Amino acid sequence: MFKKLKNTIILAVTSVVLLAPGIIPGAMSVAFANNVTSGLCSGTNAATTSSNSSSCPTGDAGTFNTNIQNIARTVVNTISIVVGIIAVIFIIYGGFKYITSGGDSGKVTEAKNALIYAIIGLLIVAVSQAIVHFVLSAGSQVNTQASQS
């Protein structure tokens, strides 16, 4: 039963890892399309003499970077939640295996390794999330400074 659970978890993690590169460009292309539409509409609104004849809503054409930052935050948070859930499952699995080892040194070592790797995985996710949020906040500060000058 634990082997099936382990295989299912590995399959789920592999699916997320393999599908994430396909999801991220799709989301970025939607953000890019929204930015292009916003730019075209602002040009159309500027070219028309009366605002009543324009069918485009007025919008900020500089929201492209904000959209990418929001998408990146959403993707990182989603992946962090999934990995966190998987790590908690492996911690429970390792604890259960440790309790039921019956003093067998091989099973105890396997249980300790499962616990250690799950905790290391949680630490890696926490550090990577902090790095991504730091980079996104630094990028938004650069955008703010560039738009002010």
C-alpha cells in the first residue's frame, strides 16, 4: 500500500514539474496579449477626437510587468503549496515507518531518510520562494524608479 502511495505521489510531482513549463508560457502569453490590447486601445483612444466613438476601454499600457509579477507569484505560491503538501505526506509516511520499524535498523534508516529528505525539501521550497519574492520586489522597484524618471 505504501509503495502505491509513494508511486502516486511521485507521479503527481512529476506531472506538476513537467506541466509547469507549459503552463507558465501560456499564462505569460495571456499577459502579453492583454498588454498588446491595452496598447492598441490607448493608441486608438488617443487618435479619436471624441471619447464616445472609441470602443476600447482606457487602460494603463504599462501593466505588462505587473501582470508577469502576479503570474510568477501565483505560480510560485501554487508550486510551494503542492510541494508543502507532498512534504507533509512524506513526513507522516516517514514517522509511520519509523514507529512501525520494530527496531530493524534498515527500516529505521529508511524512515529517517524519508524524514530528512522531506524537511530538506521544505527548506529548499522556503528559500526558493524567498528568493523569487525578493527578485520580484526588486524588479518592481526598478520599474517604479524607471517610470518616475
